[in-house]
Amino acid sequence: MTRYLISDLHLAPERPELLAALEGFCADKLDSGDQLYILGDLFEAWIGDDDPSPLACAVKALLRNLGQRGVACFVQLGNRDFMLGKRFARDSGCTLLGDYAQLDDPAGPILLTHGDLLCTDDVDYQRFRRKSRHPLYRFMLGHLPLRYRQRLAAQWRAKSRAASANKLAAIMDVNAATVEAVMVEHGVTRLIHGHTHRPNTHQHGTKTRYVLGDWGDYGWYIALDNGAINLEKFAISP
């Protein structure tokens, strides 16, 4: 059994090559008994589990097919698709994970998270995150008319791009002290996350942090097999 980890695909109707890359990845890499972990931002925006778009239907069908092939799929919420819920899980056959999840491994437990909670220097985003994850906020947002939520998602994407362009790069990266505190709290020496779009491996003293890249020119993934953590990439055809 091999466990594969991916994040930050940012699937969107205007980027059909990303869905094609995911379909190819699943067909080429995943066999019965394997596991797939999606660590947030599978979608560029998710307006609710009642999304009737062809993209939403195609992704749910793809993930459901993985389950039928004997591949277990697990999904964490990202900052772009935090409205993923129980209906999506049911329709896709996936298991939704909390903000932090642990993998058992012969070399010791591995902590998984999307990564946005580690970026504590981005005070404005952390404030929005606390508001957007509140059950009342999610309930009210989910009960807005579908067309309104579609327009709202487009506005959020535009605002996010503008805000990111005006922020210092260091603010949007993880805070080292937060990383250390989280790893100590969960009793792990290895952490895997996405969100920052900066694929790399970092040492924090005796602890190691692995960062998945976003999907664009390349598709990034980690293959976890017999205790080894391997960060890999493949080219995505436009």
C-alpha cells in the first residue's frame, strides 16, 4: 500500500488541464489498497455541496470511482473550499478530515494539515478564517441563493488575488514558532502541509516539515511508502 498526498489543485472551469492532470494521476498512480489524501484547496472555490456545475460533478464521479477501485480517499478543507461538507463526502465517497490529522507510520506519526493555520503572521486572513469556519456563518452562507453564491465566489477569488499581491511574501508563509508549537502539541517530528505553494523540505531542529506545491505547470505529490516521504512532481500539459 502506498499513500499519496496532494494539495492546492485549485480546480476551476477555466483550467481544464488541471482536472485532466488529476484524472491521469489517479489512473497512473493509484492501485487497489492505496490511499489518497487531498490536503485542501482541491477547488479554486466551492460554493456549497449543491453545486451543479460540470466540474463539481466530474470531480465527485472521479473520487467515487477511486473508492470503487479500492482506493480510500481523504479530504481536508482548504481556504478556498472550506464549504465542503457531508453531502460532498457522501456523493464522492471521501472521508472529510479535521484541520489536523495524523497518519500512523513505521517511522513515527505524521501530522497533516492544509497549512493556513500555520501562517499566523497573516493577521487579516486569520481573522477571516475564524469567521468563515463558524457554524452559523457556514449555515447562513450555505442557504443563500445559488446564483448569489456563484457571484460571491468570483468576488472572493478576485479579492484574494489582489490581497496576495499586496502582502509581503514572508507574511503569507508559515510562522516558525507556530510550526514548532503545533508539532510539539501533537507529539510529532514530521509535518506535511500545502497552502503556501512553496514545495520544499525544511528542518526545524530535529523535526522535519514537508511542503506540497500547487498544481500549475507541475503537479506535486508526496508518495509515502515504508516510512519514506518522497516529494515528487510531473509536468502538466496546457
